[in-house]
Amino acid sequence: MITLDDLVALAQAPDLDNRRLASLIEQFETATPYGTRLEAKLDLIERLTGTRPEISSTGSCTTIVQNYVYLKGLGVKNIGRLVKRLPAVFGYNIAENMRPKVEYLKKLGVRNIGKFVERYPQVFRHSIAKNMQPKVDYLTRLGVKNIGKFVERSPAVFGYNIAGNMQLKVDYLTRLGVQNIGRLVERFPAVFSYDITGNMQPKVEYLQGLGVKNIGKLVERFPAVFGYDIAKNMQPKVDYLISLGVKDIGRLVERFPQVFSYDVAENMQPKVDFYLKQGYGIQHIEQFPAAFGYSMDKRIKPRFAFLEQLGHNISGAPLSSILSPADKTFSKRFGGDERAYSNFLAEYAARSAA
């Protein structure tokens, strides 16, 4: 008689025999009353996925195995985690429900279907015509160009209500002065997940309190600012800048809002120390706050070392002229050439690795 062990082993076999599998499932379900009970189905799900869902009903053993095999075929790596998020997945019909959603996602340009489904299995609950397509149409009207990439980064967008969620955020961003909404949401789709009153408005008020004048421009350049905690993340950076003697925090933040993304001890302080040793003052960093954004080992130190090798007195040279140009422009600007700088970088990397 076919046992649960036989069924699980066959379902998990790399060279699956669908006909034999169907036959064995039928035997399992009909050979004993246990095969049709909820207990047997939950046992089967648990053996297949490592997770025992708390549900009062599910599909037949045939449906459970077929759906398990289908999800495996999509590239879902952790089906157990998926089941925890959507226990009903083993009750869905593949042909009528799951496959049409998968084909729709592929047409949108979603590349990793397995990862998408694992992150957002609730997609199988949504109607394409009533839910998914309207979201796609709305995003397209906003100016989002790569819908596939967008939904792959933020699959939960299919769970939002357009009028009650998405449009409210768009209206708020528009009032802030954001001009290219499509570009902003394409870069930072998580903006639709934030509460205006509890999250977005407090950040805006905080930035205004710092003296930032053009909030819309800042948000458009760095929408991830809505993802930072004021007390734990933003204020410590501001306190550090004040301790350095930066006079106009608002202007610095407006010019380089990415400053909120850097760790003070591991990133900002070492760079400040380095620039000061090179003869620069805090005012030079204030004039070019993007100086915080360059890699110490890949950009800052090698360029200053190259200038030292050339015998340059960099006193008075703006940090922007040293750090921002491409390698070719940088080397020519200071009397070298691209090949010489390329060779220098190779030698510098070798010395650093030794």
C-alpha cells in the first residue's frame, strides 16, 4: 500500500514522473479513509515543506502535491516560508489561478518569478483584470517605464488601493514640489508603503526645521529619506555636522541628502580626518558635501596619493576638482595621463593588498 513517505519521496524526486505520481496519489487517497482526511493533508504539507499550516480546509492530496511541484518548478526555494504567508496556496487551481498570474508577471517583464512569488505569494489572491492591471495602468500613467522591474522590487504594490493609498501619496509628493513622480516611485517604490501622517510629514517638518528650502527637490533626489528614523539615524548625523562647525546644515543636507545614509564613526569621521590632514578645512567639506560619498580606498586615498607622487601642491584645489571627475579627466587636469594613472592604481591596489 502506498504510504505518505512514498508520496513525499516521489514529489521531491528530481526526475518527477507525473503519471506515476498521479496514480500513487489516487491510491493514497482511496486505499484508506486517512487519505482524504484533513489530518492526512496537513501531514503531507508538513512533510513536503517543513511547515504545518493552521487551516480548516485545503485542496486534495493531488492538488497539494501538484501545487508543490509547480512552485518548485517556478524556482521557489523556501516553500515552507511561502506556506506560512499564504496557507491557502495548496487549495488553488494551477490552470485557473496560478499559471495565469505567472504568465501575466512574465509579460510585465518580471524575471525571477520564484523570488517574486516567495516574497509576495498573495499575488495568487489578486484578480488580474480587477486588481493587477489597474495598478499597472496607474503606474504607467505616472511615468514608470520599467513596470516589470518596479513590481519585482515592490510586489506588494498589487495589494495597495489606488484611491485610498497610492493617489494620496502622489498628491502629497506633488504638493511638496516633486516634479517627476514617475521617476521617484520607480527609484523608490517603497514610498507607497509609508503613512503620510506618521512617517512622511514628520520627515518633511524635520527637514524644514533644519533649513531645507526646496523639500520637493530633496525628496526627488533622495526619496529614501522617508525610510530613515529621525532620532536614531538623521539627528545623529546632524549633531555630528554641528560638532564639526558646519554653519548651514539645511543647505548641506539639501545639496547632499545622502549624508543621512552614512555611518558617522565608520564613514564620515575617517573622511573628515583625512581631509583635514590634507590641509582642508570644514568649510571645504561644507562647500562639497558629496566628499562624504566617495570610497576612501577606491577614490579618495588613491587620488591624493597620485597627486603627491606627481609633486602637486593641492593647496587651494577644490575637493570637487579632485574627487568628482572621471579618471581620464582627473589625470589630465593635474598634468598626468590616463595610462599613467591606470598603472598607478594597479600598483596602489597591489601595495594595499600586500
